[in-house]
Amino acid sequence: MSAGSKKRKGMRARVFYARAVPSTLPDALALVDDILHTLQAHGWIYSENECKIRLCLEEALVNAVRHGNRDNPSQTVEVRLLESPECCKIQVRDEGKSLSVRRTTVPSPEQMGGRGLCLIRHYTQKVRYDKARGILEMIFTKPSIVRNSS
């Protein structure tokens, strides 16, 4: 891929929301309603899908605080929303150790926790993890931001 085509591709995705907060659950989860409102205002979610997106956001933010930053309030959690004509990307970045979204398996019913990434994978079109930058990226396409769970 040439440098020119990389530049054109990168220019298509536009950041329309960016926030960073201390790595605490109250601070991180306080972003959820603002993010949902912003996504609705930009036409990426509809009221009937809001609970699925809320679930994905909450799981990603809890994972960033608890597992990524290990509940360290001196670190930050950042959220960015990007859009292009084809998709919307929700990026959640922490400062912790990288994880592998490919190795995620469904936990046993007796296991406490471990379902966050499974739920995110179920309700998004694609999930990526950029180890170098510590970013979990959830990708959605229009017209419905989430897959039907039927």
C-alpha cells in the first residue's frame, strides 16, 4: 500500500468524540450516557439497540479499569469515537498490559467474570486490539449498529 493510499484511508475516519478520565470505575462509567447520546446524535444507534451498546461500553470500560490499569487511579482510560461512511469505531484505551481478544473463550457458568469480551464480540461486527497502543476497538456498521441476537 502506498503512502498516499494510507493517508486517504486514514482521512476517511473522523474523530467525533474524545475523552480521558482517571482510571476509576465511577469516572469511566460516567462517560457511558454521554457516549450513547453522542452516538445517537450522529445516527449510529437507535433506542432499540441502546442497551446492547451500553453493555459493550460498560464491559470495555470495566475491563480497562480493572484488568488493564489494575484499578490504578493515577492512570487514565481514554475513549474515542470515529466515523467513516462505512463504520463507527469505539476505541477504549488503557495504560496496562496488553490482552489477546483472539484467545477469549466463553467461561463456564460457575466462573465469576470473564464474559465481557465474549459479549462485546457477540454484539459488534468486529473487535480489534492494538497491543502497541493499548486500544480495544469495537467496530459497528450501519444501518444497525449491532448484530441481531436472534
